[in-house]
Amino acid sequence: MKVALTGGGTLGHVIPALSVWDEIVRICPDATAFYIGSTRERDRLTVEKAGLVYHAVSTGKLRRYFSPENLADVFRTAAGFFQARSVLAREKPDVLFSKGGYVSVPVVLAAASLGIRIVTHESDSSLGLANRINSRFASRVCLGLAAASEGGRFIHTGNPVRQDVVMTAGTAAQEDDLILVLGGSQGAKEVNELVYASLDRLLEHHRVYHQCGSGGDFSIRRDGYTQTEFIGEDLPVLMARAALVVSRAGAGTLSELAAMGRASVLVPLRKASRGDQVENAEFMRSCGAAVVYNEGDDLAALVSGVTENTCMRLDMERRAHALYVPDAARRIANIVLGSD
């Protein structure tokens, strides 16, 4: 079987797609695959590191507001459709697996025009705009969170989690004073500013390891405070060691926290967003697995409120881990292969 993979815009789409591919190969060792993605260099390098051929196509962002760029993006998406159609017509895959993101739309439309079977996956608690479009053409829509609607073509599979995260869970000793701060793969200005403003109080009782992205203030030097633009292969170990994680509420990160069984204070992206992170954070809060930061809250107080109450933290860890679906990638792989 030949599988086409697509999805991108952030590594939060690319890495889960590769996790599904790993499971497809385990189930069907003779399977082959290629990837159609964005022009982002990090996406390409990540896919090629996994041993797959990467085809970049043009695409435009799917905005929910008026912008002069919208017209240009229509033409970019149209160009991406024809580029993807050319690749798919040449490669003739049996199925397209889409992990979503704006780059997936022209690829899914191209696959549909060629009669290629399509399976898509939504990580968040509700379908994003790209997957609302993609789902119209998909034979199956896999759902990462049980909060999303199920029934018919919609199947709750859970979210794939990277094997290095799964393998690291429980292997490193948890350190009661270590706070891990994650602003996403590109950092987050709001999270950075909250940490900087709260740093004196956080460091009274904790050590802080902060992934700040390229917008961090690297002039800050404090005992017990480590700041880095991006955490790569060390992330699973740091997550395993942390007593608490302060994070955005992207579905990929939340799934990794569930796999690790880690309590968290979530700072969801509220502006320039469809509200998916707010919904994700509320889902975690309603399950008792996280505390949610709201504008005007005292971040240091929220952190201390969890770390200083051992019973509360352990209960949050247990509830977070209960949300983990350990065979999510395999469930999705079986659906892609047509065996479920």
C-alpha cells in the first residue's frame, strides 16, 4: 500500500502524522509513503529526518477575518491544489492521511478530485476550519478528544503521542521544585511576559526551565532560571522531571502531558485564534487535569496553589493520565489501512 501524508503549518501537525506512519509500517511493513507539506523548512527537515520524500506546495492561510492577504491566499491555495494534484497523479497513492492545518486543504481537495480515499484527524476538542473543509471529503474523521462530536464517519481515536515521550514516561525522577514553561514550538509572547513578571516569586520556591522562542529576553540571568529558545530532544526528560508544566493549550502538548501524567497550568491562546485552545483548556479543567489562567490572574499564585498541595497535584496527574489513549496512533493507522 502507498500512503500520502499531509498536514502542516506547525510541527504540531507534522509530528503526529509521522507517529501514525510509524504504526502503519509496524502493521504493514511493505507500505510506502511520501509527504506533501508546506514550504516551511522545519517541516521539511522533520519529515526527511523520518526517511520520507517531501513535496512542498504553495498554500494560503485560512483567516476568519478580512485581510488584504486573503485574495492573494486564494491564488496561493489554488496553486497548491494543482501542485498537489500533480504529485498525487504521479505517485498514485491508495489513501491520503491528513493531519490538518492550512496546508492540508489544497492537498485534500486535490486527492478528492482524483478519487483517492481520504482519512483526516482533528486533535482539538472541535473541528478547525481546515478540518471542517477536509471532513466533507473524508471517508473517516478521527477525533483526538472525546469532547468532539462522534458518530457516523466521526470516530474518537485519541491523539498520537511521540514514542520518545511515551518511552520516557516514568523513567526520570520527578523533581518537586522544577517548573517547566512551554510556549509552543515558536514560543509565546504572552507566556514569556507572564513568566518575567512573576519570576521573582516563582524562584522563591522553584526552579524554572523556560522555552521562550525567538522572542525571549536573553539578558535575564537568575539563579534557578534557565531560558532557551527551543527544547528539542530533551523535552520528554524535562517533562518527566517537572513537578508542574505551564503551557499553552495546543492539543499536541496536552496529549503529551496526559501521556506523562503531568499537572499543568494552562495559558490558552485567546487572540488571533478560533478559540480552540480555550476549548481545549476548558476540557482539561473540567476533567480535573489542569488549572486555567485567565487574564488578570496571578500566575505565581496558581503555580504555588498546585505545587504546595501535594494531594491536589497527584490527583491532577492521575486525572491527566486517565485521558491518555495509549494506542491512538495504531487506531488511526488501522483506519488509514482500511482495516477498521
